[in-house]
Amino acid sequence: MTLKSLTQRVHLWAGLFLGVQVLLWMLSGVVMSWFPIELVRGEVSAYSAPDIPLDAQTYASPGGIIAQADGATSIELRRFMGKPVYLARGENGATGIYDASSGERISPLNEATVRKIAKQDYVGEGNIVHAALMSYPPHEYRAERPVWRVDFDDKYHTRLYILPNTGEVRSRRNDIWRLYDFFWMLHIMDYGEREDFNNPLIMVASLTGFIFALSGVIIVFYRLGRGRYKNDLSLLTKKHPQKNRDADDKNIDSIS
């Protein structure tokens, strides 16, 4: 087999393999560009609370909070549900929240408090229909566990995921996000966690694309060497005058 024949075969098979994935890339790109990212992330129904400065008052001793918080290495004074609290953090993240005035532990949060947080965060037209503490949430949530999930009955079926130790709205999900996530999976070719841009499948696809382009360039040089494009160009230039003469003949016939 000559180098030319081998190059043509490689170009053909690389194109066949790559064609399906290119189609998926284009389709997923169209779908993902169709929806505003704020809608996908649920930010259009999220309340943006203004920063309220903390009052100058006497708070509980930070040292005492660290002493009673299991595994805490630092604390942060912040506002939660309209009152000042201490957020204790450890090596593995936040460990709990404490009333800054009394030092009493507030977390883990109960369902009633979680529902209040969800209502405060949500500005859409739906109402809460379900709230549950999940140790194994669905695949759409990929962060700390356990987590509270609060469902709303709006047209997008908004779902809020709230951490029981901090009251933080960790993720916002809806039906648009789920559709977007499916095509995002197809786009980056990560069919597991859907976060890895360097997975083996996309590496193979990108390498195949490079081989396809390189073999195509080599084929172009082979054709240039044989004068193929020159012959094609001359055929095109020869056809144009004939088309013009035929058009002129038709015009003369119509005038006569």
C-alpha cells in the first residue's frame, strides 16, 4: 500500500469516527447556547440579599465557640436569618453555626428552619411542596452530604439544596438545568461525573480530529502536485463562457 493510499484510508476512517461526535458537539452547542446561563443555574428565581452591617455589641467569646465546635480551627462572624452568628470551620469545611450572642449551637438545621431559608432565597411564583434531608441525593447534586432538598411547584420544578450545618443554599436545580446537563455531558464526553475535561474519550476524539485534519492537508498537497485543482479550475472557467453564450442566445430569441 502506497503512502497516498494509506493517507486516504486514514482520512476516511478518521472522518467516519469523528463525524458522529462532531454532530453531537454541534447539537449540544446549539442547545447550550439557547438557554441563558442564569436560567440554567436558577439565578433568575434567587433573591439577592443586600449586605447588612453587623451591630456593634458584645458577642460570645470566639474561643469558647472553637472549644465546643468539634474539629473547628477558625470562626467567622456573619449574619444568618436576620441575626449575628458564628460560622465555625474545620479542615474539611464548615462544622456548624452558633448564636453570636449566647454561643448556643444552631445547626444542624431542622425542616422548619430550612423551609424558611428556602422561602427567603426563592423569588419565583411557586410554593414549597416537599422538603427532605438526603444522605444520597440524586446525581444532579454533587457536593457535600447530607443535604436538605426543597422542591417548588413552579413551571421549572425548582429544587434548592441547603446544607444542614450552615444553612447555605449550595445548589439550585430545575428542569432546564437537567436538560442542559445532559447535553453538557455529550459535549465534554464525560458520561460519569460530567466535570472532567481531560477524560480519555475527549482525548481520543481530539487526537482523531488532528489526524483527520493532518491527513486532509497531505491529500491536498498530493492533489496540488498532480495539478488536480488547476484542472478543476480550468474546467470551471470553460463552463462559464458557455453559460453566458446560452443566456445571450435566449435573450436574442425572446427579442426576435
